Amino acid sequence: MTKAEIITQIVAQTGLDKPAVTVTVEAIMDSIKQNMVKGENIYLRGFGTFLLKKRAETSPRVPA
């Protein structure tokens, strides 16, 4: 599902106007992104969790 599809579905379910829903969804996404950049994990009870995980660096594969 894309962000546009989420917005369309919210508009259909709530009857709110599309520009207001778009601004709201964008604000939610931006808030999640900004807090993750700060190193914070996001916990949305009943929905899901956005966790930052550290992974070891991998060396690039060179074709033989």
C-alpha cells in the first residue's frame, strides 16, 4: 500500500477533505522520520514498532 492509497482510504472512511488528510499523514511520517534520525525508537501500541538496528559493515562484492 502506498502513501497515496492510505490517504485515499482515510478520506473515504472519515469524510475529511484530502488536503487536510495529506498534511496530517505527511506530519506523522515526518515526525517518525525525525525521531528516528535522532536515534529514538517509535512504539505505536496496537500498530507496530519502528526500531533502529546497528548492523556490521559488509565489504562490497567484486565480480570475478
